[in-house]
Amino acid sequence: MANALVSIQILPNAPEGASKYEYVDRAIDIIKASGVPYRVAPLETTMEGELHKLLMIVQQMNEAMTDQGCSSVISQVKILFNPTDGASMGTLLEKYPDGQ
């Protein structure tokens, strides 16, 4: 059972003239490759899993931005940590099956 949800909005300081969206797409690819359940929303992406693993993914995302030429990165992160009862997107969203 997952013990955490981590939502992240990554804001890369992309090189002059570069689209920030290609960097955001790269960040989402890192989440996808990790194998953790995730959900992309308009302003942030939420991941589900063990807190230590999710924080490692956040670190990888930030490092990838600078490795690709961003001078800096702002990551706005929200964390729900529940080691006793667990945390799941499904449970929190069960009342809203259509995202409404």
C-alpha cells in the first residue's frame, strides 16, 4: 500500500527562446518511467507511492532540467503522507469519477 501522494508543478528556467513545455514533458516522462501511478492535471502532476521513492523522482526531475540546460528550476510540491492508513488517488477521487 502506498503511503504518500506527491503533487508537483515544475517550472524550469529554460534557455532563451526554448519552450518550457518540452522540459515539462521530459519531467512527466521521468515520472512515467518510474512506474509509479500518476495523474497529469492542468497545473500539476500527482504521483502515488512510497514517500522516499517519490522524493527521489522529484530530485531526478529537477536534475534533468538543469542537465538539459535550464539555469534553475522551481518545484512546487504538495505531500500527503499517511504511513498508518496509506494514501491513494482513487480514495480521494472516488466521489468524482469523471473529474468533475
